[in-house]
Amino acid sequence: MNKKILTLCIIHQHPKILLGMKKRGHGEGKWNGFGGKVEQGETIEEAARRETKEEAGIEIDKMNKLGILDFEYQDDSGNMEVHIFCAKEFEGSPTESEEMKPKWFYIDKIPYDQMWSDDKYWLPIFLDGKKFEGKFFFNEANEIIDYSLLEIN
């Protein structure tokens, strides 16, 4: 089983979060945080900063790692380990890129119906500032068939 190591960074300035509408590729048409693959020679934190800059035009100095999620598929096609970061402050203005269109959402108006199906499970824990780890199992139709999710210290 080959597993991709990915990052995801969400800007959370209570009572709002910054998400991006994915304009192309994997996840096109979904709201998500900013992130992607960790490149060779890069730390996970460096990848999160680089991807956020590339996708939203903003620079992050300080961020906290709140979660790690494993995504496994019945056919082993796209198994991923995603490291999830929260940033409260950034430099620059969120700007649309070729890949993402950033938009602020109040936390009571998060568009879960236009996001990945697992987000509704872990994002509330993230918004509470708690650390978590989880595993989501998907069938060939990208439906969750099982999951585990724990708050950790």
C-alpha cells in the first residue's frame, strides 16, 4: 500500500474560517483548506506554508498542528495521510489563484454539503482547538464505509 503524505491548513479567526473553492484537479468544486503534497526535501510544515502561499497568496508564520487523518480506499487507489494545521494570523490578502478561490465563512455557515464527506466529523473538533487523529475508510464510490476519530492530548 502506497500512502501519499499531504498537508491541509485552515485559517481560523473566530468566528470565521478561510476556505478555498478548488477550481481544478482532485476535489474540484469542493470547499477545502489549503494544502497538498509534501515535496522531496521539504518538511510537512514547510509544505503547508508553501501550499497556502501558492493557493491563497498568503504567508503563514505560526501554525499549530491539530490533526492527522488517514484516508484509505477499498481498492488502495488513493491512500493518504493528511497533516492538518490551524493558523490564526497571516500576511497578505487572500487572493484567487489558478487552483483555489478563497472565501471567508462564519463557522455557523460552513458549507459542509459542498465539502469532503469526512469534514463534518473532524472540523468541529478542529474549530474547538482540540487535537485529533482519525481514519476514514471509503468504498469505490468515495462513500465513507467506516471511520474512527479520537481527540488526543
